[in-house]
Amino acid sequence: MNSRDALAIVDATLRNAGFAPAGVGPADYDGQIRVHGRPVDVSISIPDMRFATRPRITLKDRTQVPLETLAHIEEETGICYASGAGLPLDLYQPGEAILRVLEEASRTLELSYRGKGPAELIDEYQSYWKSDLTVRCMLPRDEVADGRRATLFLAKREGKVEFLCISSEEKLRGYESAFPRAVEFWRTEKLVGPIGIMMAPRTLADLKKWLVGHPDLHRDWRRLVQFLCADNCLFISAPNALLGISVNFPQDLKHAVSKGNIRQQALLGIAETLATKITLDRYSGQWSSLTDVTNRNNQSENTLQQKSIALIGCGTIGSNLARMLVQIGAGSCKPFSLFDNEVLAQGNIGRHLLGFTDIGKPKASAVAAELERFHPQVHVAAYEQDALEHLDVLAKHDLIIDATGSWNVQSAINEWYLDNSAIQTSALLHSWVFMNGAGVQSFLNLRDEFSCFRCLKPVFDGPWRFPVGDEKDELNLQPATCGDGSFIPFTIDAPMMAASLTTRAALDWANGHPGPRLRSAVVDLRRGRVQGPRFPRPSEFCPACASRRTSA
């Protein structure tokens, strides 16, 4: 449906509902909605007839809704009628879509009448704090105790201010810091919200009333004022918000203090006397530590934060896998080590995490640097040598992941792992692309009753037991040309799928339910062969573990 036809339908629909054109836009209207049977004057503005940008509804007269607290109000009078999941609207039925918008706006206001407004407002209280200053807090939320001290500073890169930051000290890897201020946290396990008609404190006097209205935040007021007068900041950590406050003295008072005309001790009394004139700067805090970032999407699962991990191979699978592992906690609390003895070639970047500017750099170090750019608290150790030359380092990790796709490395690391049951490593996870990209597989070895890696192909020149492609297909090995080594061409979806399979296997293992040891996925639907998740039993022909089982 074209925009002109849609606009005509919307115009007829709104006019029929008692609305009239208003404003400068082609689709701005004034009218009324019913809230518990009472008419409420509103304006509706429709910027996009496809509804990719949702219509905006605002109250014409706030006094027509005689409630102290309204939930879901954007700015002063805009009604936030769509939930976090959005409000699906049918662009092919524009009239019905607009009626649904009006209905949702009415329902939203009725929630406040039913007494649900204050509760829903409290859930979203941080957005009502109305702060122009957003702060990234690099302290893990669970580690912020009541009375915790930290430092607020400007994080700059190449002389340009990037953001405000709270950290345990005045530094953040990759950034310069400037204008440090002390921060004290007050922590409460109770929800915070408006007090009466006060949505958020604007002055020092308001702050006192706001704190009194939250008994769990009752503290020594004089000590707080003295702390704030010293140009420090208070941050309140609550289950529903992270809120910051600093005082903003009148210019004449600031000047007198800077000139030494007012002693710091006298400033406390002056501040209390002028409490209604001393305004506040309000800060909206964001939990931005690596711990909080990686926990956010894994609320029902353990992440890899408490697992030390060694990743062998930073190529097409390994580089993308490394990024995924960091996003679920690797490198935040425990060691994360990368092993690769090759450099990045221009032919690699078509399916690699790294790009043009990293050509010629060692893969391990370049991937580590990229992961550290992902988040300044990631800590990765890079080894630019063969992993099999650092077996003592490998043995100090809980999980070893082999992403080389190399039969020789796979077999060698499998043999070493089986021979060394006393080491710290409790799991060995392999990941590979099968037969010219027909499919991908991951395999987890826990030294238990199930097979080892070599059991999957026990006879060297024999078939795989559970192939995910046709082994009769000729291997598409391309010869070395123009400085590139020989390679097997397949597109980026194959290694990304292999990395995804392996990520899920690692998460399942970390959560104590490792599940099927062999996992497969078809990439090319023409050439791939479906293999369901399996718990492969050992092969009697396996040269790696058959003799060990016999001796055991």
C-alpha cells in the first residue's frame, strides 16, 4: 500500500473517531481517548505510514488525569504505550493499526488508575530520573557493597571524551582519564522511586526529602553533605536503578570557595542554609563491567567466568569462537589463553574475525588485541608458538578447545589428554568443518565411558563413524597462489556454525550437563548428511583408547 492511500485511510479512521487535523505534519491530529469512561484530550502524530517509527501520543492537559503518579510517560506528557517487546502494527491495515495505538494508550493510562502505575513506574524508575549524564560503571554489580568507594572520571581516547566512567581506580585500559572525583556507593535491596509528587530530586533540599522517603537509605545527612560539598558523588545501587548525584553550587559560591574566601568547614553550614538553591547534577548509571555484560544474556545459566580456557587455533573457526567465548565470560575472572603459530594472510580475512589492518600480524596476538578492544576488562594471553610446545601451560586450564581442524593436532592433543588424567584439565573440546563445508561438528571428551576423538575415525584410512557429509566427495584443496597457502574454500557460515556448536557445548559443560558429546549441523543442504546429537561409544578398533581400556 502506498503512503497516499494509507494516509487517506488513517485520516478517515481518525476523523470517524472524533479527531481533527492539527499541527504542521501531514498526519498530526487532536482528539480524545476514553480512560475509564472519562474523555482525555490527546494529540497523535504519525511520522511513518509503514509504522517502522511508531506514532507518538501526548496528553494535551496533564490535569485531566488526576493521579500523582503516571507510569509509562515519556518526557512530560508523551505516553509510552508500547512494551519493551514493541507493539506489532499491520501496515496493510493502517486504520486498524491506528485504532490499536489509541486503545493501547488508553489501556496504559488505565493501569495507573488501577494502582499499577506506581509499581510499573518504579520498575522503570531509572528512565524517570531524567539524567543528562550517563555513567558506565566498571565495577561488577554484585561486588558493590554499601559504602564502597570508587573513582568517577572522564574516559578519553586520543584527546576526545568518550564517556563518564566509574572504576576502582583512575584508569581503564585503552583510555586516558581526566578530572577524577571520589564516588561513594549506598546500596539498598529495596526498590527506589518517586516520593509523593517528586519524581526525582532537583535540589539539595529535595534530596533530603527523597532520602527520608526511602528509610533503607537513612544515613548521616551532615556527613553526606560534607562529602558532596567536597565535589564528590553519591551513587545509589538499588535493584531497579543505579542513580548518581553531585551538587552544583551557585557560581558566586563556587568562586568564593575557589578563592579561599570560604573555608571548607563553613561550606557545610552554608550548603544547609542554601539547600533549596543548590541544584543537583543527576547521573544515570549503567552496569558495564565485563561480568555484568556477559551475565546479562545468561541469567539462567552459569557463564564461563569461573573456567580457565585454552583455545588452540585462531583461524577461521578459532577467531570467531574466541569472540563468542569472551561474550559468555571467558577472560573475565580466569585465564583465557590463545595459541596459534601463524600470521594472518590476506586470503584469511574473508572468513576471519580480523580484517585488513591485521594482515601480516600473528593471529594469536591480533585476536587477543581484538578481544581486548571488545571490552577493556578482558584479559587474554597470546602464545605465538605451537600449542604442543606449551603442554605445561595447557595443563593449567580447566577446558582446552581445539579449533585447528587439523587431524595431526586433533590426534596429538587427544593422545596427550588421555595420557595425563592427573592434570587440571577436565574437558577437551574439538571443533571442525567437515568435507568442503558440507557440515560442522564439535566433540567433547571428558575421559568418561564415551569415546575419545580417535574413536570417531578409528582406522586411519577408514571412514568416519558419524560423517556429516559424503566422504566420497573429492577434497576441494586449492593450490597455493599469490602468497597464499593452499586452502579449502568454504564460506563464513560454516566456521560460524562450528563456533556456535562449540560455544553451546562449552556452556553445557560449564553448567554440569554436558549433554551429547558429538554435535553436528548441516551447512550445505545439497551435500550435507544429517547426524543427530550422539553419545558415541568407544570403538574396539581405536588405537588411542582401546589399550587403555584393556589395561584398566
